[in-house]
Amino acid sequence: MAQLQSFKAELFKALSHPTRIRILELLREGEKGVTQLQLELGPEGSTVSQQLAILRMKNLVETRRAGNAIYYRLKDPQIEGLLDVARRIFEAHVIELQSLSEGEVASLAPSPRKRTAAVGNQEGGYG
């Protein structure tokens, strides 16, 4: 059992960087070269090689060489399912936060108060 927990911990460590998650999401579309990944990632693209090396070490991606070019693809299609589950958890979390914030806004809204004679008893009151 400890072996399974260690595997899971290492898997989640590999997924703990936003750029690595984005790379995996891009590879869902199919095999891509380093240059293509760099272009699609924009400013984050400067660390693509480093992030791919980590994903490769953790057996999440595999490579294919064609001349001087190296292409990457997801090693296991179940990674797509894992990314889908993470998205659903995120969406549920966002919905929960939205409903909480809407509730807070409603509770902060001023409630209509009845004006009574007690209002006039403050400084300089009526009687």
C-alpha cells in the first residue's frame, strides 16, 4: 500500500506545475514538437524543455525522434481522464465560491428598516 501512495505522491508532484499541466493539455490534441509547444505556450515556453524532461522522467509523456526533431505525446490515455477530473473539481469549486460570494453580497445588502419615533430621540430629539 505504501508503494501506491508513493506512486501517487510522485504523480501529483509531476502535475504540480501549471506549465506541465498546460503541456499535458496541449498533448491531448496529439503529438507535438518542442518548437510547437513553445509557440503555443507563449511566455511560458522558455521552460518547455525542462518541464518536458520532468514529465518524461515521471513516465507521463514519451518521445519520438524524426531527424533532429523530437516529438512528444501522452504515454497513457488515462492522463486525459485525470485532467478531466481535475477540471470538474475546479468547476465545482468555482461554483461553490460563486454561490458563497453571492450569499455574502446578499447578507451585506442593507435591509429596509422601519423608521420610528426612536430615531428622533437622538441628539436634539423631539421630546
